[in-house]
Amino acid sequence: MVKSTIVARVSDGLPLAASMDDEQAESELAEYKSQAKAIFKKLNAHSEPMCSIESGPYYMHYLLDKGVCYLCICDKSFPRKLAFSYLDELSKEFYMSYGSEVQKNNLRPYAFIKFDTFIQKTKRIYEDSRTQQNMSKLNEDLHDVTKIMTKNMEDLLWRGDSLDRMSTLSYQLRDKTKEYRKVARQVNLDALYRKYGIPAAIILGFILVLYLRYKFF
């Protein structure tokens, strides 16, 4: 079944709405909700539009639509096709209700918390995957789930951090290399001045004296 749902803005990960879960669910899912927030921070306009992420006993399924991420935490036994059908229904209703307000700069976290009413109503419909309505949804070609990417949470978070860190180090190394080349060039010039500066000055002075002597005397 769907355990929890979070709606967030893709551009900055701002949470827009979420399901109001009971105390037991809050306690059980605290770690996974933190992971969901980490996922939001990694998303951008080029991320996979639909993805399933495995974490412990759960799957986190997310759907990106019109700059908004709809994510649900589900038991592993819950059919993926139903999970994405559930998210699809949320995305359509949310866009109809708040689509024109989503990108406002002054939005506060959970600005559309009233959307929980629709979340709870829809979640109840999907609670039992064996009901006739949900069996029909499973048989419909709503989503080809075989084409939806599946990732592992640990791999996603740690490899992503490593890639980000490597990218940062790469930029730092490139800047340091430029700085080193500049310093090395200056050091070489200083060395040339010290080695050849005085003799060159003497030779130039001697040439100048000879030139003046033969020109004016």
C-alpha cells in the first residue's frame, strides 16, 4: 500500500504538499522521508521523468510533471503500475488546483497542505490492489513499468555525492592548475632576470657607449 506521499517543486526541492501521516507512520518513515528530501535536492529538469528507488522494505516511486515532483513511499509488494497510476492522478488534480501558483518565488514550505484531502481520498482508493477497480487499472496499459528506471537508494545518494564531489574537485584542480601556471611563469621570468639581467644590462650599456662615441665624437 501507499505509506506516504510528498509533493515538491523540482527547481529547488521546496515541499509543496504532503500526506498527513499518523504518529506510527511518522516514526517508521522518518528515515525514508529524509531520503526523499535528499532525492528532491538531486532532481533537475534533466532527471528521469519516472523512477522507482529501492530503499529497505520500501520503494519510492516518483513522477515529474510540469516542474513538480510527486513521490510516494510504498511497500515493495505494492504494484508499481498502481503506484504510478496513483501519482498520475495526483499530478492532474494538483495542476488543476495549483498549477498557476507553483513557480511563485514567495511560496512557503507546504503552501498547498490542503491538497492532503485529495491525497487521502485517492490513497484510500488504492489501498487494496485486489479490488475490482484496481485490478482493472492493473490490466489497463496506464504505464509501461518495464521502461521505468529502478535505482537503489544507497547507490543513488552515495554515488551522486561522489560524482558531485569529483566534479567540485575537478573544477578546483583546474583553477589551481591555472594559478600554478601563472606563478610558474612568473618564477621563470624572475629567474631569467636574475641570470641574464645584469650581463644584458652591461652589454646594452657598452653598446650604447660605443654608439654615442662613434656618433658624436
